[in-house]
Amino acid sequence: MMKLTLCAIPVSLALAAMPFSAAALNAAPLPGLGADLGQASVSGLSSGGFMAAQIATAYSSAIKGVGIIAGGPYDCASTYPDQPPLQNAMSACMQPASAATAADAAVSWRNAQRYAQEGLIDPVANLARQRVYVFSGTEDRTVRTIVVDQVEKYYRLAGVAPAAIAYSKNVAAGHAILTDRPEDGPCAATQAPYINNCGFTQSHDLLRHLAGTGSQPPNLGQPMGELIRFDQNEFVKGSRSSMDDSGYAYVPRDCREHACAVHVVFHGCQQGARRIGARFYAGTGYNQYADTNRLIVLYPQVRASNGIPVNPQGCWDFWGYSGDNPSRPDFQTRQAPQMAAVMAMVRRLGQARATAR
């Protein structure tokens, strides 16, 4: 087997268009960086928002904060047991006909309690200490606000203090993650690559809230750290995960010598690097915040699949396509292949740094 070497990409170059076929070659193992795993947090857009909600509950002992942009509550695709998870995902979790047929925080909370009692997820008592950022754009017709409302309700049921929940739903934004970059799409649009200019950098607001007190202003210039392309395959179990060969991590300079926190960012459907290159992992503002706040940012990747599993839009699994036994979906538990792989990546970042010889 070919020996792999670490691939660090200057951020200024990563922003340029780069053919994914070239980016996928010779990805290195994800290094141990001595990260502070007691401060891990997650966020995501759309299917990535649903994934952030899932992993923050399933692995609540390891996650201190969660940001959910245009996503629904934990285990949303199990809201109505008489419907298949995919049908729930497409209706109750995205475009319900009314509030009466939408996602239901009470059902999600009951399911979480039951799974915790069965040992399938971490104890739900951990949720009360999490900080939560939630967002729904007023022009978003893909995941309706009546769905996103249930995220706030879920965390209130879990005992999170109102001051620890930031819910914004008054911005005239479409289905997208938001920036202040003129080269990005119109604020109210819902169009690829689902990165819209709304006059503010949403990732900065999100990360500031999750950090609580002590957050530092972001670097407003070019990021000063390194983007690392790494091999995801070693972390993946099973044949249906839909995870791509390569993932990305942003490592600020300080994090090469100091113990930094980890933030995991889940892209949305049609936003993987295979589809849009560096636009998401290098152009949504997370890295600028990380530079001044000792934060390693992990960008795991899924890819589209038209075979098995069926994932033509390259979405994260919040309805059960990735399990080895489709008749018994485990997408909401610690056994879910995607979540288990991502948490293994986080644990790798927490391992000791390699010493120079």
C-alpha cells in the first residue's frame, strides 16, 4: 500500500477552485493534536443540522454545545411510528402540511429517554448542560420554521436554561448558511451551493453563543492556520455509510502547541467537497473564528450515491439509509455508522501529538 503523507493546504489556496479528483489523492491519516475533548461542540446546516442534533444527543456526554441551522429535533424521522423514517424525513421533518403533522419535540424527548434507558445513547441528563444555537430563515421553504421550532422545545424539555438557547428566526434568509461575502448568493435565495450573503457571518454568531463567556473576536483576514485533508476510511465501519474518502480539518497555529477545543461542522445536502470543492469548509467563516479562539474545526464529508446506499444528494443520514440492517434503522443511536465514525475522528484529535525524532 502506498505510504500516505500529511497534506496541509494553505487556506488562501484552498479557496481557489480545486478539482476534487486531485484533492482526493494521497490523503493522510488524521493526526493526534492533544485536543481538549471536554470542550467539543457540533453544528450543521439542513441534513447537517439534523446530524448535529442527533450526535449532540446520542453522544451528549462528549458534546457541550450544538448549532442547528434549518434542521429539526433529535430522531425527527421517528416522529410518527406508523410511517417509514424516510416519509417522516420528507414530510414531518421538512415540509409538513401543518403544525399538526410536523415534527414533535415531545416525541423526540420520549424517544431519547427510552434509548438512554436501553443504553443505546448517552444519559439524557447531559443535555441540560449544553448550549444551543438554532436558526430558521423566514424565506426557507425547504425546512419550515414550524419544524425548527421543535428544536427549541426539545431542549427546553431537556432542561436547558432559556439563556443557553439562542433561536433566531427573523432573518429573511433562504435555505443556506449565511455569510457577509458579496460573492455568495442572495440572502433570500435557496440555490446551490446554499451559502448566502445576508450581511453577517452566521458561524461567528453560532460559535460565540456556544462558547459562552470569554470568546475572542474572529480573525477578519485570511485564516492563518492549516487545512488538513485526511483519510476518512479508517474510521468507517460497514459498507453503507456513504462517507467520502477524504475529510478536512482546520488547525490554527496555536493548536499545534496548545490543547484546543474541537468543533465539528456537518455540511448540508449537495455541499460536500466532491460537489462544491472548498466553498463550505474554507468559505463559511468557521476558520477565522477558530484562529483567535483555539478551536480545531473538523469537516467530515459524505458523498452522493445512486446505488446502495441510496443517497443521491449527498445528505447526512437522519432517516436510516446507512445501517447494515435497513429493517432495523439505528441512525439515531451510538451504533449509527456516520456518528460513530465522526466521534472516532474527534477522539483521534484528542490523542497526543507525534513527537519529532
